[in-house]
Amino acid sequence: MKNLVSKNHNASCYINIVIKTVAHLEYSKERSENFEKMFIDHGLLNLQIEPLDPKSLLAEIQLLEKKGKEDSVETKNQCNELLDIFNSYEFASETLGLFIDNYDCLAKYKETVSNNGNKVAKFIISNDVSIGSILSEGMLVDSIKAHKGNTIHEKFQILLNKILSCKLPNPDTFNEENIIVRLLSNVTSVEIAKDNKFIKFAEEVKSQEKKRS
């Protein structure tokens, strides 16, 4: 079962988003030429979408607050940044009642280059994600208005980039094979709708089939 931002499963509307991730995998040049294909064929890059863990965030904040007594500017900035992320999580959970309803993943291989005697393979990974909210579409939009961003879509983009993470399904596999993985993810598209995009897609397919018959 996927982790939820909120425990509520009854969505009044949805935020349908796309998360694009650039993945760089670095490994020995001795690997076979078709090594890159294996990552996709075995689903090793089918990233899982999860909210950040609030308990881990609080633990980091408390640790930094203790260090903050030394009046380190860097430590205080780190603490403020984590507090901002935690407050964003609470807002998404308690005020907006968000939960991850469904997602899928598509990984595409782009290229392989050499780096200090190793190979570095680049992949572009796309996650379509439907996030449910207990609020109506109108209330959801009103609730986000005071947050950072020029448009409603940009406000949700900033919020969700703070609290969502993309994780490898089997990170131990990469560790065992001495493969270094670097992921850079970003929410690139936001749409507020009455249905999640997977329901909408199914309805579109049904509609096309009826036209053909």
C-alpha cells in the first residue's frame, strides 16, 4: 500500500500532476553494452511517489535546533528550510486533506557517456500522479491562494515539489551492483479536475471504442 499524505480516501476533486525525473546512473565501463536496457526491462527505474516522512523531518529539525545554539547561520538556515517543508506538509495534510490516489511510471533511456573511466547512463522518467483532496475544487483553490506562486497551478507546483519524493523501488539492487544513482525530480504539470486522470483516460478509451463500433 502506498503512503498517503492524508488518511482520507474520499476525494471531492483531484490534482493531476506530472513529475519528470532526470536519472544518472554511474557504473563500471566493464558492464555489457546492453546494460542500460536491463534497468527498464526489470522495472528498476519505476519510481515510487511518496510524501516526505514528517517524523523524520521533526527529528532533523530538533537536531538542528540543538546545534543552533552555536549561532551558526548555516544551521539556522537549514532549520528554517526544514520548518518550511514541515509546515507545507501539515498544510497539505490537515488543511487540504491530500492523499496519493494513484500513479504510473514510464522510463526512457537517453544516452550513455564516459566519466573518469566509468559509464554514466541518462534516463528520463515520467510519473503521472493523481492526488485526491477532501475539499471541493472551489475550496481547494481558495485555500492555496495565500501561498507562493503567480498562478494557482504554480502554487500547487511549489507546494508539491516540497513534500513529494520519488524513490527507487529496489535501492539495494543498485548498492549491491556498485551503481551510483542520482535523481533530480520536478513537478512539471498541474491540473485540477473532478476525476483522477486514470478514470478520465479509461472514459476516453471507452468513448473512442463506441465511436469505432
